[in-house]
Amino acid sequence: MSQGIDMAGEWTERQVDVLNAVLRLLVDKGDNLTMAAVARHASCSKETLYKWFGDRDGLLAATVRWQAYRVRAGNYDVQKLDAGALRDSLDGFAVNWLSVISSPTSLALNRVGVAHTLSGKDNLGPIVLENGRFAIGERLKPLLEAAREAGLLAFEDSEIAFQTFFGLVGRDIQIRLLLGDRLEMTEATIARDAARAVQQFMALYGAEKKRAGADAPLN
């Protein structure tokens, strides 16, 4: 698979236009995602697409990464990380992630990815996993590990801690939406669900709660 453009760098404005065109195409046309179709929708040449992204898989990988780009752990100073900054960062991450996974573009990406995986048509399923969920995990785990170093969280494995947070935030929302459930994912609903997930996560992994539990007298 082509590596395409440097995912760690910034996309140009024109490349962002192309990636947004891919997302619109997925929502409107579903499976009709060819380099020729993207070129028409993005008003550019196929040669430009191949130059920027390498091939169709490279374009899909960039599109998934662009969609996931909004899910970030927030700005925090490792040297000044405290309980308030940790909660704010986790809450911001949860709000962003819930907003992204409930969006029509994410649902379209996942529908096409599942269909392609079942048919063996191409690599879209693995691309969605690698550049979506897995990339998001690598983005959040440094915050969790920094919080552990600061004595705010207590866990042994950052991947397991991330999986727990991921499950508390997402629950069954995306699968229900994919199956046609008409959930009302308003800003207020997302904010409420995010705050609840953070509270539940801190109850499980908050270092102070763990210390309090360890110090509690035995009956």
C-alpha cells in the first residue's frame, strides 16, 4: 500500500478539498469510489491524485486520517498536568470522538468498509481500523501515560486503559446508528455522554480512588 502524503504533517488546502470531496462521495454514492469519480468531484486530475496519494488505498488512508484528525486529546502541559486539565482533555477527546463517529461521513466510511471487507473487494476495512481507531488510540495513550506519571491515574497497561475509555465513550452508539437506530446525537447529548464516560473512567482508574480503596479498613 502506498504511504501517500505524510500523515504527520499538514495537508494543503487543496488536498483537504480533495479529502472532503471523498467524504461527500462516500456519503452520497457509497461504493462508487474510484479515482476517476474523486477527480470529477474534486475538480482535479487523476494524475494529481496519484501524485499526492500514490494510489486508491493511499487516498482512502488519507481520508480516514483526515476524518479522525478532529479526535484529539486536547492541549495539555505535561509538566503542569493536574486533575482538572486531565478531565478537560479527556472530556474534549470524548466529545470530539462522539461527534465524529455519529457523523454521516463516519457512518458511510464504516458501511463501505464493512461491505468491502466481507466481499474481499479491497483494503478499506483494514485502512479504517489502522488509520481510524488504532491511530486514535496512539493519540490518547500519551495523555494517559502522562497522567499516570503525574500520579493522577493508576493502571498497568495503557492499551487496556485506552480500550476501557474507548468502550465507555462509544458504548453501542455507532453500531446502533449503522443499523438504522435514529439516535438524537445533539451537542447536549454528546456533552452529557462524554462527561458520564469520563466520570466512569476516573472511578475505575483515578489514582486517588484506588488509594482510598486500598486504605479502606477491612470489615
